[in-house]
Amino acid sequence: MSTNLTKLASHDHKMSSVEKMKKSLSGPGGTIVLGLSIIIGTSALWVGKMTFTSFNIYLILGYLAIPLIIGIFASFSLLSGVVDLSIGAMVALSATIFALLCVNGINEWVSAVITIIICMGFGAINGTAIVVFGANPIAATLGMLVGLRGLARILSRTAPSTSTSQDAISLFITGLNDFTESQISFIPVLFIIALVLVFVTQGIISLTRGGRHIRAVGGDITAARRAGLATERIKFLSLLASSFGASIGGILYVGKLGSAPVTLGTGMEFTIYAALMIGGYSILRGGVGNPMGGFLGLLIIAVFANLVDNKGLDIRAADIFVGVLLLVIVYLDIRRGGDAFE
Amino acid sequence: MTHLSSSRFKVPSLRKSADSEYLATILILLVVWIFLVVISVINRSDFLSRATLSAVTFNMCIIGILAIGQGFVVISGGILDLSITVSMLITSFMIVVFYDLGWNTPLLIIVSLLCAGVFGLFNSILVVWLRINPLIVTLATGFAGGGLLLIVFDRGLVDPKSSIADFGTSYLFGLPTAWWPMALLTIGAHFFFKYSRVGRHFLAVGGNPLSSKAMGISLKRTRVATFVGSSIFGGIAGIVFAGFTPEIRPNAGEYYTLPVIAAVVLAGFSLAGGRGSFLALFISVGFLSTIPTALVFFGLESIWQTFIQGFILIIAVSIDAYRIVKVRGR
């Protein structure tokens, strides 16, 4: 994995093999691989053989798949220099709308399309506030986060009382559930799809002109504008992409859980962005990071959550771990010449 | 900033324009607030009652004090303190712990505030010495701190006979006693940032850190003071919170984080730092605290509150950004 990342990291530069080696150890890739080895090693020592059973790997990858899909789409907005904090709430809204439509007897496919369109409509509101009016992305999408959580709660109450319990619309869609639970040997199909998405996105970001444009807008918007790029359109589209990913995630969760709880995705934005930042993205500047790193960052968090689960520890210990890990990774990035504060 | 520069250079117009800009914000907020009250009264004439006044002022106490702390961070260029509710809950829980140990009230208040201060010091160490962006620092410490609170404390029961609970449930001059600290702190903050030398230093650092440094203001000291200060304000809110909450839950902070940021942005504080009025903040806290009660009178459940608050925040930041673009030109 390390060599793979090195290739990706050094894609733009021609370097000697020694320089590549050095860079792979001190660069973001090195940090991630080191972190991953430490966490897997800890798990292997502490939990024992159980870490590597096929069922446990299935659990880890199953836990990882949907957040990974959401995270990959959200990474487009990070790359173009805007952070969308509303993705967690968007997941809850999408699940609620989808479940509500299905409960009311609308065909699942039609419901899914309507859900995605509505969610992207809210993504467009984000885009209008941030791109057209120039609002601070963090403040605007924080508002969207709270607004959408409220909306999900309001909509959830309108469902027929027979299908709601404890702030969740429950419905079981056989086809969708089969799809989200299906596996090839011990690898969940959803995870394979997510991984394909990671590679495709990696290709788009590093090889195509569109990918370079997104990085350019995130890296230096003034330069990108002077180079004649449609900077505003790129930012707007990247925000639409993140809301699209979140709406897909919400629909998949309904299939997996058999219900749409209004608390779905609470704090997910923090976990996903922490993972992406571990993987080399930054929520403060665009143009940096790659999807492979984001995937490994999420893998670190998933392995840790699994470790906590297997040891029967308090699940909230994962919050502390994510917080501390985030600080360590950002500090290491600053030591390497990342953007320090003052 | 204007005070500092006017000692050497004459820039009278800058100060005047800043004041008139705040005045416009205050007036707009007042009009919106009055409009909300008027339509609520037209809808239900019994809206204007002692019960409403008491509900709104109780809402204001916590959000108001937290908003002063948050405003302090924003105006001095610290971006945002996303962990301010953790400081609040640390203090509330420490009060319960020390009370159960049998400490006397002044001592336990001071020591619990110090605990919040230590948390703020930890934030500022990460910001100043490790040079991590405050937004990431407070996101992480808020996340980790919240998790730690959940693990360590299940819940905190405040003794209803304690003087803290007395303070939280009694009334003074017709308003809740707990409301007065917020009002006094607002006035204090207003005069501190407008007239005191130290206050102007914070404003200067928020407006332009590099030129402030060139003028001899220590950035490090300012940052430490900012984050310790915001945690202390969080701690004061924690005292008030312990006063009128019989049972403190470790996840109680979630409810406050956003309204506080909404209040600060709505009051015209620039997230880039250096600009903001604490009088406007008072009005925006009042307006946001009236919404929940008004919703009840409109027959809407309290779940509508978060929905409306979220979209008010988006609209407010959009208008704010648009105004700046218009002033500066593209």
C-alpha cells in the first residue's frame, strides 16, 4: 500500500528512487501507513486472533462501506476549498424522506430519485449561500446541519403512527436490504463498490482535466480564476456532489438498518472529516489530499471502533481517539510544512 | 484599532463608519425582534405575560453568556471556539462534585471556574505552541472532551437546597436572578472592547494580526488570553446552568453550540475577526431566545425551533457576506 501511495503522491514530480523512499516515510502516506500498522498491531495484541477472523473483517468493512461512499463524495468539496458540515444531517434527512415516501406506497426507485433530487436541492442552497453570496462555508453549512436535523425530525413525525416508533420510521425493503447485506466470500459488496469508487475518484482527481481544475480552485482560487477556470461553477458542483453522496448514504442506511432513525448520522460529519484529514485533506484549504488517503484514514477509525467494540469498552472512547488522532495528524502535517496558524 | 491608530494618525472617519454600521445592525435586529413579538401578540394576545418574559429571559441566560465568550473569540481573530460547551459542562459537573465533598460555595465556584480555565489553557497551548488552527483544535478538544464527559459522568444531581440552586431559581427586580450576570457581562464586554486599552488590543489582533504584532502586541499572549477567557465565560455559563438544571446530562451542550454561533453571526461579528458589537449581540441573543416561546404560541412543536434557527443562520451569513462584498467591491 505504501508504494502505491508514493506513486500517487509523486505523480506530479519526477524524483529519484531514494527521494521517493524518503518522501514516502515522512509524507502523509508514511504517517497513515504507520498509524494503520500501529492500530492493527494494537488490535492484534490486545484482542488476539479474533482481529483477523473473516467475520471480524466483514464487520469492519461493513461498518466502513457507507461512510466511505459519503466521504468520497464529500472529499470533492474539501478539494475545491469548501467544507460541507451538513452531510451528517443530510444523511438523516435523506433516510427520512426516502422512508416516508416508501411508507406512503410510492415505488422504491421513484422514491430514491425524488429523495436524491430534494437533497441536492438543499445542496444547491448551500452552494448559493457560499458561492453566490460568499458566505463562510463553515457557518453556512453549520446552519444547514441544524436546519436539516430539525426538518428530518419534523418530517419523521408526519409518518403514519403504525410505522413509527421512538423517532424512527421503520420499514423493511427486502431488495435493498439484500443488496446492502450481500457479500462475496467475506467482503461486503457495498465495500467493493465503495473501493471501486475510491479508485475511480483517484483517477479523476489525478489524471483528468476536471480533477486538476478542482484542485486548482481549491489550491489558489485567484490564480484559477485568472487562468480562466469557472471557479464558482466548480465550487457549486462540488457542493452538489457532497449532498448527492450523503443522500445515497441515507438511502443505503434505510436498507441496511430497516428503519430511518432521525438521529442517524449524528456526528458523522466529524468522523468523516477527521478521517479525510488523517488522509491528507484539509478543511481549511483546498487542493490537497487524495481519496486513497481518505480511505485509509477511515480504515484507521473503523479498526479502532472495532477494537473498542470487541473489548466491550465504552463506544464513546472512539470520540476521544478521533479527537486526539486528529490533533496529532494535523500537528505532523504542520511539522512537514502544512499551514500553521500564525 | 482605531483608538490605537488615532493616537498617531488622524482617522476619524473610520471610527464613525464602524459605529454607524453597528447601529444599523442593532436597529435591524431590534425591528426583527419587535416584529416577532408583534405577530406573536396578534396571533395570541396572552403572549405578553410574565410567563413568556420568564421563559425568554431563562433562555437568554445561558446562550447570552456563552455568546459573549464566543464573541470574544471571534472578535479577537480566534475564529470560533467549538469546545465552549465542554467548558460549561466541566464547570457544572465540578460544582456538583465539589458540593458533594462539602466545600463552601465561593470556594467551589472559584475552583470549578479554574478547571474550565485549565481546559482553555490546554486549547491555547495547542493553538499557540503547536500552531494548530483554533477551529481544528477546538473541534478535536470539543469532540474528545465531550466523549470524556460522557464516560466519566453519567449525570450530575444539583442539591435543590444548595445556594447555587437558590440563585438559579430566584427572581431579582422581576427577572430571574440568573439573567443579571449575563446583562452585566454584556455591558462590561461592550465597554471593555470599546474603551479599554487591552480591549482595543484584542480588536487590533483580530483585525490584522501582522500589523498588531508590528505595533508591539504579543500575539501569543493575546491568543492564550482569548481561549482561557472563552473557557472562563463557558464556566460562568456552567454556574448558571447548574443553578437551574436539577439534573445535568453530559450531552446537554449539543443544544447550545449552534444557537450561540448563530447569535454571534447574526449580531454582525465578522468571522474574520476585528469587527462586532456586544450590544448587537445582546439583541440577537434576545431575538433567538424569543423564537422557541413564540413557536409554542403558534402551536408548533419545539422541533421546529432547530429548523428555523438553522435557516436563520444561513440567511444571516449570506446577507453578512453579501454586505461585505458590496462594501469592498469585487
